[in-house]
Amino acid sequence: MNKTKIIATITHFYTEELLIDMYNAGVNIVRLNFSHAQAETTKPLVDTIKRLNTEGTTNFGILLDTKGPEIRTGVREKKYSYKKGDSFRIFVDEKKMDQDSDMFCDYPYLLDDLKVGDSIAIESGLMDVIVTEVTPNYLMVTSLGTCDIGSRRHINFPGISLRLPGLTEKDKSDILFGIENEVQYIAASFIRTKENVQEIREFLKEHHASHIQIISKIENKEGLDNIREIVQISDGIMIARGDLGIEVPIHELPYYQKVIIDACFEYGRPCIMATELLKSMTTSPFPTRAEVSDVYNSVMARVDCVMLSDETAVGKFPVETVQLMRETVEEAERHTNNKHKDFDIQTENAIELEKKHLVKHALLLADEIKADGVIVFTHTGNLAKYVAGYKPNQIVFTFSASQKVFNALPILFGVKGMKLAEWAEHTSENQEIAVNMLLEKGYIKSGDKLVIIGAKQRGDTMDPLIRITKVD
């Protein structure tokens, strides 16, 4: 089993048979991209996923990806061809436009926040322009390239601190859909500050959904500048290389990837590598050598998840793409040896501190005795998060009697979620149930050595413990 998890973007066109094939190929989490998806067409798809999960045919986690506060050009009847060196105007009031070359931008603070010399990326970076003049009614810009621009195209302002909300009205509506349909993760687009994350967390709390995890997408320079505080307040991070590769010079993107991964590793937060990992397989049954190396190197950099977008959303070979990604992940993991570097080990919570130390030493012990697996018992899911943060070298079979905890496990590195019907009265009983279940499913065999992490009841308190056992 691969420890690095695979996320695949799916659409309402997916059949039950294709969902099962994707799960068997290696998908752990399905992503619903609400930049394009609609609630009414997505609802039957989610119902099918939940039914398959309940039946035990699959065990998908569900990630809802918000559209976020995007900035776009206006509507055009037909595309306009801009040439390199052309000068034209960008307005925030469409009524003042009177030339074919004029462009509208729906960012209301455009004339206040931009200055001469600033760069604007249009059509996802296909055409860059430089601001040459700021007037009370428009920006005068000069094009640095040639491009045909149609309706409602993306606009980015690299390096500019923007006055945008953390949540739009559409995002709120989509998140409510996610709450009603029991998704486990919200991927929040264009997160720039910790306040953006807190706004989403408060919204979830208001709607009794604090259990849903927030995955902050880092897509601009402001998010990079605030990466440490964003990581600390988030449940996970997605390196969204599409917009991020526009917001920073493309040759600097690998450096910033490492900065984000290091911050996630320090604070024990899951990190998702996203965008164009196997892009050519959208139309080709075989990837490029560089793409395979990208997946391999992502695993070597110790991300928790790798994500497929167009490759599985609109691609011709979704199952084959997942299979190749899984094979590449497994090959990379054969050549890794995690050292369980400390993450955010200091905390004012004494119980939390004990658990983190316990987990670290349990994994070191598992390495030293060459354990064949690790078993974790958790009521809240926190032990599983700590184990994943320390990057185990063994598969960690995580048992919980809570359905919500069980549903939230698919994103965690190295963790294989297992559902207990209920907690037994004694720790030894839970151990026996767990080992028998793993034997029955073929995950372990007689003679295997296991390290067990759990807790023992002592009066009103639970004492953390580590055990070594050999399977009979």
C-alpha cells in the first residue's frame, strides 16, 4: 500500500462503475471542483459515493474545492487580438469604455491598488502587461506579448496585496452544500492570510460543521508571505501551482514549493502537491518523463498527497493515469527512509505534548525492530494526525469507533483507516479485535511484528501507551 495519498478530480459524468475502478486503481480522495461544478448536478454523484462508502465497496474521502474570490475581464462578443507593444486601457466601469481594445476588470479597487510599473497577468499568464499610467477612470497598460482575449478571462496581480474576502457568496452556498452532504474537507481557494482561514472556520462553526477540515490553497505571493501563520491555523495546505506559477516567476516556483512543504512538515500539517503532475495524460495514454519525475520527486519531498485535476476530470485515460501515479508513488516510497523530524513539538497542553513524544518514539521503535506495521487506536483522530506528521515508514492501521474520525483519515500520510464497531472495555480486547481484522483482510500475516499506540484507562484518565506484539 502506498503511504502518499492520491486525490482525483471527478465530475458528475462519473458512473458508479468508473468510481469503483478509480478506487481500485488507488484513489483515496475525490475532489469536487466548484469552480465548474454545480450543486444540482453534483448531488447525485455525492449520493453514489456515500452509498459505495457505506456498502464498503469504496472508502473515499470527499474534498470540496471552492471557487474563491476570482478577478476576471468583462464579456466580449468576440475575441480581441492584442499585439506585443500595444497600449490599451483597463476600466472598472464598463460604461466608460468606448474603444474595441478597452478591457474591463471586475476588481473594484484596481485604480487604488495598482501603480505605474506594476505587472498584470491576463488569461492565466498568457499575456502580461505593464501599467504605464494611472488615471481617475482607467489604467493605461502596455502589452508584453501577443494574445487573443475573449470573455471573462482570469486576471492576476503578481505581488499585489488585494482587498478580497476570504469567502464569496458563492463559496458560502457551496460550503453549505458540502456540509449538508457530509464532505470531509474544504479546499479554500486564494487564501492570503490567517484571517481568511478564520473566516471560513467561523462559518463552519456557525453551521455546526467544525469537524470539516480546511485545506488552504496557496496561490499567490501574499499567501507565500504569510505561509507560516496560514499553515498553523489550517488543517492542511494545497500547493496550487496553476495560479501560483503566474503570481511568482516560473523559475522560482520549485523554491516556493519547498518553502511550503517545509512549513507543513514543521507544523505537522498535510501537504497536497497539485496541478499538472501528469498533464499530458489528459489526452495521451503515456506521460512525459518529466511528469513521472515530478510525481517521484514530490514523494521524495515527503508531501502527503498528490493530486490529479484535468487528467481525471476531463481526461481520456483517468483509470490508467491513477494506476501510473500509484506505481510511481510506490516506487519512490521504496527509496525513502523518513527520520521522524520533530514538528511543533512545543505546546502548552501537557497531554498533547505527551502524545507527540509518544508517537515519535513509537515510530523510532518501529524502525529499530523492523516492525511490519503500526496500529493506532484513537477517539479524536489526533494520534493519527501526529503519526502522519512524523512520516511513518510503516503503514499505520488506525482504528476508531467514530464515523467522523474514520471519514477524515484518508488524507493522512501512511494512515489506513479501520472502523471499530465500538470500543471494547479493555485495551487488550481492542488489540485482539484489531489484529484479527487485519489478518482477515490480509493486511498482516502470522509472524509479523507490530507496534501498538493507544491508551489505557486508569480511573478517570487515559494513560498513553506503546506495545510490541507478534502476530500468532
